Amino acid sequence: MNFLRGVMGAQSAGPQPSGAETIQKLCDRVASSTLLDDRRDAVRALKSLSKKYRLEVGIQAMPHLIHVLQTDRSDSEIIGYALDTLYNIISNDLEEEEQDDSEEENSQKQVEDLGSQFTEIFIKQHENVTLLLTYLEEFDFQVRWPGVKLLTALLKQQGPQVQQIILVSPMGVSRLMDLLADSREVIRNDGVLLLQQLTRSNAAIQKIVAFENAFERLLDIITEEGNSDGGIVVEDCLLLLQNLLKNNNSNQNFFKEGSYIQRMKPWFEVSDDNAGWSAQKVTNLHLMLQLVRVLVSPTNPPGATSSCQKAMFHCGLLQQLCTILMATGVPADILTETINTVSEVIRGCQINQDYFASVNAPSNPPRPAIVVLLMSMVNERQPFVLRCAVLYCFQCFLYKNQKGQGEIVSTLLPSTIDATGNSVSAGQLLCGGLFSTDSLSNWCAAVALAHALQENATLKEQLLRVQLATSIGNPPVSLLQQCTNILSQGSKVQTRVGLLMLLCTWLSNCPIAVTHFLHNSANIPFLTGQIAENLGEEEQLVQGLCALLLGISIYYNDNSLENYKKEKLKQLIEKRIGKENFIEKLGFISKHEFYSRAAQKPQPTFSSPDHMMFDHEFTKLVKELEGVITKAVYKSSEEDKKEEEVKKSLEQHDNIVTHYKNVIRVQDQELEELKKQVESLKMQNEQFQTTITQQVSQIQQHKDQYNLLKVQLGKENQHHTSHSDVAQMNGVQPEDISKLRDEIEEWKRKLELLQEQLKEKDSLIETLKLPSIEGGTTEQSSQTNKPSGGPDADNELYKEVETLRSKIQSQSSDINKLQTENHELLQKLSLTPVPVSGDGGTVVVSKTADLDGRLSTLLQETKELKNELTALNEEKASLKLQLDSSNSTVAILQNEKSKLQQELAESKKEQDDLLVLLADQDQKIIALKNKLKELGEPVEDEDDTESGDQGEDDEEEDGEEEED
């Protein structure tokens, strides 16, 4: 506050004393006026004065403005004026625009601090920030927009404090996220700027913003604005996405699982016509590439990086980046950043590395992308940053990629070199760069070749076969010999450092390469000469690397060369250099500034070509070997002999252990195979059991269907037997049916006979009726003519007629009886009774035919049921056979399981015996070590080999005690 008063005093002494008085009067009006219009006019006037009289308005009016925000919430106009005034007081943006017109630099610095001071006053009461957050919920433009700008200014001035207040405010971050959904672009765009400031260096707020669907909204805005062709709004959204994702593993995982990586692919769809890139497009694409690198950065957890790399391959993002990589007309800085991005997308991911190896440049003839990039790396006319990016890409391609390493080294081997010379291989480019006159090309080629040999002893041995033709008429020399020849010629420091790093990587953990190196009698004298000389600071780095190379020749020496055994090399160091001097020169490497820079991150970033000295992977090798080389140099010959003996015994022990481990491994493999077989047999058994269960259920279903049909047929039979006992549905036999047919035929014959008799009787009756009528007419005449004998004749005729009538009646009754019996028979054979009319014969014939049809139908159904029953019995028999075979299979499996359990028990017993044997061997080793200790000989334990300089100091103290 005293600072503000001092500044105010300095300004009030100026030529405008009336400004402070006017401000004071306006503040009084704001505080004392009862009319809202008066207060509104006063706040409007303060707003107009706040730009010119920032200090005075800030000191005098800030409390009144805060009071207006608290009390006049209903009037949006006065609230908007108050927020604008506070923004003019707190923000430094307006002052920065007018800095060129300022006369005194001291006053400029004081004015720049005003925003920070006023911000502290405003946020001292946390309720002020909470009140401001409530105004951001207002939809009114003249309230919401000034509120967004004011909160952004507060975050710029006092970011961490304001972030903490917003974080503890209920729904504070959620209110701010609503700004991205505002339909007014001005508020939406300023909301993005606000969220940029809010999410800066605060992981908790970053997580809340991400889970408030920020990724979806920001990606929608980028798409609406035209992706990389969009304006500055796209740039702001990309910066906000970087804030949310960088060094935030939770948000990165959420971004990947939300399938947002797939939405990044359209960003990199570049047209064939790449001419005329605008500055904004270059900036946008640069930020997009950086966002991809954030997701696959080597500093991220390996699992998260690997999953993002695979997602980028499967969605086609890597393919799109490779298209940009091989396109023409792409600006140099975009091309460089694309190379760096592709490098980290493929680093350590086998599927991505394999794809990158298959990418070809659109040339005639097509060349692999790796070859095209290496051509740029060894070309001294290319920009320095581009060559560094290509080197990084090559390193990432070979990182944990033994397949790629083998392909690169194979291009150097004699059997694979193209004799026609039509195409240039990667190996030829590396050799050309290795022996170029450009020191930067020498260094890059040496480091690239060293990465091709990294942690691959097989390739180190194969590279010894490479022969180089130095000049016409001279015999070819090996690549190893040519490297040492150039090293001894006294080239530039950068070239020698690169070659020494290559040789150290090549010889480390490869005794055969050490033997080849020592076979050249000029190498060791050169190294000792370089180390022993007292040179300037520039040569100290070379001396340290020479010491490291000599130490590797000692540590990985297999004593196969008589003149260069370990002991003789150590004696040579003792005589010509001195052990202390040797260790001091070896320490020059890790103490160098360039070493510390290179050890920080894998990407080679150098401010200038002269600073390009160390590679990141090589710093790991130095850290690993420095301690063991120091220990190896200080050991005496006796210690070496004892160590050799102990090593031999340990090697024997290790060989025994290795043998038994192999036996155990083989048994474990066999056991695993047997377990797999048991599991497969179990699965087969389960399948069989399932099949049997299904078949049993099918059989049961068929049985149920059969029983249901049987019940239905029984009901129908009961219905039939209620009318007739002649046939039953369940037991109708062909003999019964034939009997019924015979009876029906017999009744048909009887019926026909009766019908004939009936016709005869009817004709007889008719004939009898005619004489009776004639007799009636003649009776009168006969009475007159023959009076005598008439009554007797009439009586006889009458008797005869009566007898005939009685016969007719008896026959009619017989016919009725026959018809009744026929009707009953039809009722027995049919479900419904058939009435007999006067035309009985025809009706009986038709019903008899119907009865025959019904009988044939029943007979057919009976046959079908018998066939189905036969099929079910056959299926049941087959299922029984399958069940028996499954039971036998289960029994076999049980026997095999018991055998496997027995074999497992035997293998466990063998393992126990092996463990006992190993324990005995350990006891023997301990006893040998104890004997050596009793004899006064120092013996190193396994833990001692991993200790550092502490072990060396202990050995030195032991040596001094022995001398005493």
C-alpha cells in the first residue's frame, strides 16, 4: 500500500491535479447517491477515467466498485461499467500497448506492478472472486464479457492464488466451462483464453476441466474453424489442449480412451498443392504436431506411451504424418517438427517401426524413407535443426528394434551390398558420412551406427566382417581399422569424439571386438599417448574418451592375446600414465557440461553444431562402465588371479545351475504342454458332456412328445370305443380290420338281397292290387248274373290278400330290422350316426366308403407312429453308444491325469533334489570363500560387485593394513 501511495504521489505531482479531485467526487457520488441513475453515471465516468488515471481510480474507487457489484446486481448496465473499470485497473495489456510513448523506464516498471498490487487487494477477500464467478453465469453480454476479461486479468497477475480460490469455490470450474458453449464467438473465444490461464500448472483444475467434457468441445471448435486452416481461435484451443495434456497422465489416458486421438487425423490432411502456407497455418500445424508429441513423449509412463502409439497407428495418424514427411513444398520448420513427431510415435513400438521401414519416398525409382532421411543427415547443406531431427528419427527407429538394427547392419555386409551400384543403401550413406570431410556428418554417422549396435552383441561381431576399399590398388581394410586410422590422423575434436563413442559402444560387452581392436599394435600406444599428454581444455574430452576405450579394452579382455593381457595393459597404464591420472582423465567425461545436457533427454537438442558432442544413450553407457573400469584398473595381478579362480568356480557353479535350470525349464515346458493337453482334453470332455446332455434332453423331449401323442390317441380311442367295441386305436390289428371288412361285405350282400326281395314284394303287391280293383267292378255284374257261389270266392281271395299283407308286413319288419342293424353297425364304425332314408342302399354304400377311408387313414397314422417309435429307439441306442464311448474317454482322461500328477510329483522331487544340490554347492562356495578369507585373501561377494567406490576404498584400506 505504501508503494501505491508513493506512485500516486509521484503522479499527483504532475500537471493534472484536477484528475484526482474529479475521481474523488465521482467516488462520493457512487457511495452516497440514492438514485441508481446517478450511481450509474458516476461509474461510467470512472470507467472513462480509469485508463488515464489508473492508479487514482484503483486506490479510491475499488472499494466502491466492489460495493456496486454486491448491491446493484439487478442493473446489468452499472454492473458492466463496474467490471470494465476493474479490468482497466488490473490489466497491464493497455499499458503494454502504450509503452513506446512512455518517457521514463522507472515509471514503466512501477506501472507494470500496479496490476499485481491491485489484484492482491481484490482477491484478499475471497468473496470477491466468488461474486465474480456468479456474474459469469449471467447471459447478458455487457455483464458476462467484462467478467470473463476481468477474471482472465486476475489469473494473469496472481495465477496460483486465484486458481486456489476457484478450486475451492462450489461449481467454480463448471461455471467457467459453460463459456465454451456460448453462441457468441467473442465470449467463447475469450473463455478459451480464460481457461488457458486457469489450467496453467495446476493438475487438479486440469483434471476437472477435462472431465467437464473440455476435449469434446475444443475439438468441435477446431473442426468448426477449419482445423489447421483456421485462425487464431484454433491456436488458442491447441494451447489449451496442451495445458490439459502435458505432464498429466490421467488426462492423457482419458484422451486416449475417449477416442479423441482418432479425431486428430483430419488435422494433418495436407493437399497436394502445398504452396502459399500462411503464417497462421504454420503456427497451427506446429502446435498440432507438438500436441501429438505430448501424448507419446519419452518422459511419459511406458505403458501410456505405447498405447497411444498403437492407437495412432490403427487410426491412420502415423500414415498421415509419413505422408507429410514425404510431401514436397512443406515449410522447413514444419518438416523438422514432423520428423521429430514421427520419431516419438515410432520410438520403441515394433508395429510402428515396421511400418516406417516400409514407407517409400515418391521418387523414381522409389527409395525407402529411411534412406532419404539419411541423405539429408549427411548433407552439410541441410539446416542444422533438420539434420538433428533426422538423427533423432533414426535413433528412435532403432530403439529396442533388433530387427531394424539387423537390417541396417546387413546393408554393410559383403553379401548384401548391391554390386551394380544403382541404389544407395543406408549402410553406404553411414559409411560415407563417417569418413566425410564434414565433422558434423562424421559425428551424426558415428552416433547413428552406434545405435545400430546398441545392446546387440551379435551385430557387433558381424560388423567386424565389413571391409572398406580405401583406394585403387590397396587391399581393403576393416571398418574397425579405418575408424582407428582416422582417429590417429588428428582430425577435428567433434569427429574424434564421434568415432570414440562408436568404438566404445562397439567394444563394450564384446570380447571378440576387443581382440580385433588389440590385434592392431598401433592402437594401444596411441591411446596411452593421448591420455598421458597434458593438453588444453578442448582435448580433455578426447582424453577422457580414450581412457574409457582403454578401460573397456581391459575390462572386456579375454586374455587371448599374449602381449595385451589384462595385467600387461594395467602395467602399461601404471608406467606411462599412472592409475590416479588415468582415473582423473576418465572422470573428465561425466564432469563435462555437454555430458550433463545430453543425459537429460533422448532428443539431441543443441544450440549450435559446436556443442554437438554427446549422445543420450552413450551417457548411460559411461555411467555404467565408469565404476567397473576404475575397480578393474586398481586390482592387482594376484587379485586378478584369485578373481579368475573364483570366476571359474563360479562359472562352473553357474554352468551347473544353468544346466539344471535348463533341465527345469525343459521340464516346465513339458509340464506346461501336458497341462495344456489336460486342459484340451478337459475341454473335449466338457464338450462331450454337453453334447450328451443335449442329446439326453432331446431324447427326453422325444419321449414327452411320444407320451403326449399316446395320450391324445388314447383319448380318441376312448371316444371311438364309447360307440363301438370293435376297434381300439392303440390295439387295432390288421386281422380285426379284415374281419370288419368281411362283415361289411356280408351286410352289403344281405342288404342287396333284401332290396331285391323288397322289389319283388312291391311288384307282387301291385299285381295283387290290380285284380282286386277289377274284381270289384265285375263283382256287381257277377252278383246279377251269378248269384250262387259268390261269397266263397270272395272269402278265399280276401284270405289270400290278408296272408300276402301279413307276409309283406313281416318282410317289412325284417327289412326294418336289417336297416336298424345296419344303422347300429354304421354307428359302431363311425363317429356320427348316419340316418337311413328311403334310399337306404345308396346311403349305406356311401357311408361304407367313408368308413373305408377312415380305416385306411387310421392305419396310415398307426404305421407312421410305429415308424417314429422305431426311429426314436434307434436314436436312443446310438446315444447310449455315444454315452458309453464318452464314459470310456473320461476314464482314459482320468488315467492320463493320474499319470500327469505322478510325473508332476516326480518333477517336484527332482527339483527338490536340485535345490539340495544347489544348497550343497553354495555351502562349498561359502567354505572356499571362508578358506580364502582365513588365508588373508580378499573375496568379493555378489553384492560387492554392485557397490561403487565404497568397495574400492575398503580394498585400499585392507591393502594398507597388509603393507603395515
